[in-house]
Amino acid sequence: MKRLDGKHVVITGAAGGIGSLVAERLAERGAHVIGIDRIGCPKCHDSILADLSSEAGLAEISATLSGMHVDLLVNIAGMQYFGPFEDQPLDNLWRGYAVNLVAPAALIRAVLPQMQQRGDGQVVNIGSMLGAVKYPFFASYSSAKAGLQGLSEGLRREIGGGGIAVTYIAPRAARTAFNSPAVMRFMELTKMKTDEPEFVADRIVAAILERRKEVFIGFQERLFMRLNALVPRLIDMGISPQAAKARHLFQ
């Protein structure tokens, strides 16, 4: 498999269930891995503690990255809210959009000039299948991930042909601590398919090495995504019973 010897890789959310596995796999392929998270990243060569949910925190980490050599930026850090939209606290709503969408945009902006100057680099944004098929009670998370896909697509068209790859990867649910007990209960009730984190990490690393444009994980989920684009009312009908089951979790 392709090596990454000498490449400097920055991964946000590198202390998490998926991020740590991706960091480990990229390091095994020769990359020097720098992890960004709220805590230290044991699977990385270096860790940077950062707050991706605030304007000040994003300004600080953006300045740090703009002064570093970065060959590959992998935006994995995420924040998920599951529940009635009207019950989501305003500060939680703000932080969710900041971490899931504003932070990737800010960090890309910080490293893009050096990649353009070299004529080489790669940006990888980890979205979600919930950004392709928007789910009730995940409205803010779904819309943020849909925005991340839009950012990836727009940026790819803007800088296409300049030697810089933009990769968007949308996993379905993985069995990690990212999912709260309520989310796990919802997935059990609706029989939602989930993947092992190692499988997701392998797919992410393969997409990075192949410099893929877009990867959507899950055959059934890809089918729903296409149907949602063509006949959204059909998906509305299919999701309605699941929404009813979820509603009972909050009563």
C-alpha cells in the first residue's frame, strides 16, 4: 500500500474513537502525525490542545497551523446533538455548528495557501450519512454535515487541477463513545446498521491514500441517499415510523 514517508499530517479529533485509529494507521505508513483535540492524542507523534468551538480557539489554532508545514489535513472532530430541536440549548447549537462546519472551514483556510504555493496537498473532511439523508432529532448535526459536504464540493471545484485533493467521506454510525446511550437506544429500536470503528478507519485511510473525491459508506445508505435526492417523499414515509419511535424516547 502507498506510503506517506515524510508527510506531515494534521488530524482533528485525533483522541477519539475514529480519529485515534486513523492516526495510528497513517503513522504506520510513515507519516508524522500531529493530533488536535481537547486532550492529548496518544496515537500521534505530537498533540496540540485546542478549542474548536470558539472563535478565539479557532483563531489560535489557525495561526499555529499557518506557521507549520502541513501536507494533509484531516477534519474528523465532531459534535452530535440528538433530541427535539426546540430543546437544544443555544450554546450547544452554536458549538455544534462551530465544531462540525466552521472549524473545518477555518483550518482549511489556514493551510490552503501553503498547499497552493507547493502545488500539492490534501484536505479530508469526515462527514456523515446523516448529512446526506437528514434525520429527525439530528437536525442541527445533519445540516452541519450537509454543509461540510457542500464546502468540500465547492472547494474542490474552486481549486481543481492545482495538485490539491479534496476528499469527503461520509460514514454511517460507528460503535464508538461518540454515540450517547440515547442514540444507541434509537439505533436499536430502528435497527439502524452500524460499523466497527476499525472498519471505518480502514475506509478513511484507503480513501486518503487513493485521493478519492467522495466516499459514502453503506450500500443501503447510498440507496437511501439517491432516493432522497430523487423522491424525497418516499424517504419521508420510510423515516416517519422511526421518528415516532424516537419521539417516545423523549416523553
